[in-house]
Amino acid sequence: MLVNANHQVLNIDKLTYAGDLRNVAAVANSPNYRFEKLDICDRPNIARSFSDFAPQAVLHLAAETHVDRSIDAPEVFIDTNLRGTFVMLQAALEHWQGLEAEEQTRFRFVQVSTDEVYGSLGEEGFFTETTAYRPNSPYAASKAGADHLARAWHKTFGLPTIISNCSNNYGPFQNREKLIPTIIRKALSGQPIPIYGEGKNVRDWLYVEDHIAALLAGCARGAPGASYNIGGNSEISNLDLAHAICKLLDQRRPRPDGREHADQIQFVPDRPGHDYRYAIEAGKAKRELGWLPRESLQTGLSKTVDWYLDHADWTLDAATSQDRLGLGASGKHPMRG
């Protein structure tokens, strides 16, 4: 979206398991786009990139984000999400301090975070920007720490940071390990569709293009030092979500045997520390940024399913590989014996 809007864009990515150059193939040859394969923990090269590119804004999305992986291997989450954020903030600060006063006023560093930093909700209520942080997974804790760093760099050094805490994203190009791509992939390959516990955990789903629009609004109109909750107004339980996707697939890609895709749903042991419910109150983003989500869950899911059906190479690659993570290297979490 930034490249198509004629902004000069430098994209930095380490290209781990979650990185895929197909994500940016449509703009890879654009004259206003540059890509650098780089680890955000590499302080000298991050500083060089800031110096060479001289950004007017930084959208800091680089992170380890897969909760199950944070249970199996938390150290990499601490390295990337905490130390990496420190490196980015310090490089941004040194760059910002060298700008003219008017350029300093326009500069923004957007720390892109998650609603998981707030912990878990019960049956009622919503997360707001004043909700206390109570992270329950190594992933959530690492993102909470990164948020605190961004806030501290504003309070202590004056760096104009903004923190965005979004709900669960979905849409085209999402990594195969995430819930919605997993449901689609397993359904199409005729395999069991794994749902944690009893499937009662509730999430608020945010279509990816709506999230991008919120981040760009934050860059343009966000107040330095502020935080904004970004949600899709689309709460649904994991089990109901799976049924909704299966119904769309029944209409678009029926099973050869005539049965429903929902027959493939299978409950699996819950992951440790699985938060019950997330829900976002995004009134501040509406008031201050002029942002509202455009996609309902129904329209967003329809677009998402259609995209994956049109991109079989994305949906079905390595369809039979091991999916279950977050129970320890042996396949069992030590607290479960």
C-alpha cells in the first residue's frame, strides 16, 4: 500500500521461517522500493540503514509472533522482540536527534504490538488503552516489554513513538501456521482440522488491510507517546470460526464425498496459558485517527477464503508436515506429564 501510494519504502526482514519474498513480489521491482535482508538485532547495520535511507517514519513490525513457538523456544522471542526493539529504538533516536526541528516534529516510530499484552478477559468487558498489562505467554511478555521500551524512549529521550495494540490479524499471505490458514489448508487436504481445547476461546479478528490503514493513520495523525487499540469488532469463538470457514469452503470447494468440511474438525489438547478471550475497544483510534475497520468478519473471511483458493501453492505446500507446536520438543508439555 505504501509503495503504491508512491512513498519511498525500505523493507528490512531477516527472512526466517515466517518471512516469504512472495509477500512483496508485486512491488519487488518498483523504483521506490528497497529490500534488505537484515536482523534487527544487528546494531551496526541497522544504524547504517537508518543513515543511508533517512526515514521520515518507522513501522516496527519485525517480531517473533507465533505463540506456540514461544512456548517451545522462548529465548529467540526475548532476543528479537526485546533486544531487537531496543536496537531499532536506539537507531531511530540517533537518527531523529540529527534531524532539523520541523523534521523531528513530523517523525514517528510506530511500535506495532498486540492485545495479548493485556492478558485474558472473561465473558464481558473490553481492552482499552488504560488496561493494565498482564501477559501470560512468553510471546506476550516479550511484546509487553517492547511496548515499555517504546514508551520509555519517548518519556526519557523525547523520541516520538506510538504504540498500536491490535487484535488477531487475518487475510491474504498469512503464514501457514496461523489459525485461519491452518483451517483452510487442513480442510482442503482432507486432514483433521485441529481446534485447541473445546474451541471456546474467543478472539476479535481484524482484516489485514484494515490494520494497515490504522497504522498509516497512526503515522499521519497519532500523538507522540500515545497508544491506540486497533480491533475489528469481530468477536467469535475458535470453534464458530472454524465452522464459518468450513461453510464457505462447502459452497466454493465441496468435498468429493459430499460431506461437510466441518466433519474434519478435531479437538486437540489445549496449549499452556491459553487466554480465554480478547476484545478491543477501539474508540480512541476512531476519535483521534479517524479510523474504522471496513471489513466485517463475513466479508473479510469471504475474501480470505477466495484468496487461498486462488493460491493453491500457498495453501497446500507441505500440507502434511508437523503442525502442532507449543507442547515442548517431545510433543508433551512438561506440566502435562
